[in-house]
Amino acid sequence: MVFLLPVFLNLHAQDIHFSQFYGSPLTLNPALTGLFRQDVRAAVIYRNQWKQANSAFVTKAFAGDVNFIVGTKDKIGVGIFVMNDKVGDGIISNNTALISLAYHKVLDPANRHKVSVGMQTGYVQKSIDYSSLFFGSQISSYQYDPNLSSGEPLGRTNFGYLNLNLGGVYTFKLSNDIDFQSGVSFSNLVKPKESFVRSLAIPDINKLSHRFTWSGTMRYQLTSKVSLLPGFLFMRQSKAIDFNIGSAVGYSLNTDKSTIIRAGLWYRAADAVIISSGIRFKNYDLGLSYDFTSSKLNEIKKSPTVNDHARIGAFEVILTYYGFLKRPVPAEMTIPCRFF
């Protein structure tokens, strides 16, 4: 690939995102830390994007959080998120480690209204492999010659910074069959600099922009076996906007709801159609999704190095474990009510 350093310096970094955003709460909103019925939650995430275009984005992550009861109803959540993200067949690597803390306050005696606030901080380290880059000055007789000098003032091979995210969530339980959750978060509050170059004629101004996220999910138990699971996600970072909307349908294979299968259809505006499926078996939840790209990125198929029949998309899998550690049954109980 031909890589121009001035262009590289002015790239505006964007945060990672997952198609199954509802399955990665610690990257969605720090207030979601520990906000679940069980005591402990642990998840592994794998995402492979644009492999067919010979420029794979591969993300591997682990998330874990636990909650502790405060008083009789409130909870404190503590979590950790670690990630390795490789861009362009490993040319650029992102290693991230975050810790999060949240407080969940029950607002009424019937346990129907809950407000959560959370914060998240940690360290991000990024590195680049210059040996995998091709420069225009290294092209001779239409061929790449690694013995030729790049002619570029290459910078450092890695850098790191601390980051800070804040968020809030409101949860409402109308009845045992209907509940709703929505929240907002604000990420990259310190606006860290992201640049491999320290001192050149071009100013080091490539800062990671603030990111605003608004999301919501709902569960509606249509029948004893069928549930509707709609949701949405809106993110804005610099001039980039990401809007996802869709729904999944769940079907219980047994009366105790210990085994539930689901299928869903989602749309990311001006980018992709996403199909999802999953199964929840006792304490484990497995989610699968595939992005069918609908944007102009599909035009990359015209490149002679890309298979004509290649689907430019992304595959994602999330495996989550839920467990009880300190009490045999949950302490939460919702009293059904016809009114808001």
C-alpha cells in the first residue's frame, strides 16, 4: 500500500464499536457496570471486519463486572474491560485496559424506577509497524523495492494516554413482562492526543474527539414463549454519526425459560444491514452477527486484488456468562403496576 505521512498525521481517530452493542455494555456506557440481575458477568468478544478487502480489522476483548448490594436495594458495580484491536492486517495495534465504577439507586418502594451513574478510566496504548508500510518513493519500475528509502521522517512506534468516560442510565419496569432502559454517556473527556509524530513542521493536533452516545433497549414478553427485544444506538464523534436501530425476537424452548433462542435484524444508517442470532442456555449467552455492507465501501470489489464475489462485511461473536456468587436468589422484586 502507498502511505502518505501528511495524510496519516491528519487522520481523525474514531472509537471502536460493536454491532451487538447491547452485548457489550462496558463499551456502551459505564453506568451499565454491574446493572444486571445476577452477581457476576463475564464476556469475551471477537470481531473480524473487512477481511475480504485484504485489510482486516480484528478486535478481541474481555469484559467482566460484578455488583454488590448496598443497604437493602441499591447496588455498586465494578468492572474491567481489556481489548486488543488490530487495524490493516496488524499494521496499527490498539491495546486498551479500562476499569469502571457505577452506582445504581432504586427510586421507589416497588423497585420499578432505577437511576444509575458511572465513570470509567484507564490506559490506551497504540503502536505501528512501519515495516509493513509501502511509500511512493519505494516504487521502482512499478514494483515495490524495500531497499529504497521511504523519504519520510518516520515518528515513534508507539504512544499511550489516560482516558475518562462518564455516563448515566434510567431503568423502568412497568411489569414483569415489560421493561425499558435508556442512557447517555460521554467519552474521551480529556481529548487525548493520538499521533506517532512528536515534532515536525506539521503540528501535532490529532486529538481524539469527544463521543456522545445515546442508547435504549426494551423487553416485551408477548406470550409465555415469545419476547420482543427492540433497541437503538446513536453515537456522534466529531463529524461522524452512527445510528443503529432494529429488534430481535426471542423464543423460549422450555417453561422455565432456561433455554431461549433469538434472531434479529438491525440497520446501521448509510452503512450496513445486520443480521443477528443467539441462544441463552442457563448461565451462558452466545450472540452472533454479520454486517452486510450497504455503503460505497462495496465499490472496493472493483480492485483487482479483491475477489469479485467477496462480501465486504464483518463477523462478530460475543459469549457471556452470568452467575450468582454471594446469594442463591436475586434480591430484586418488581411489583406489577398498570400506571407509569
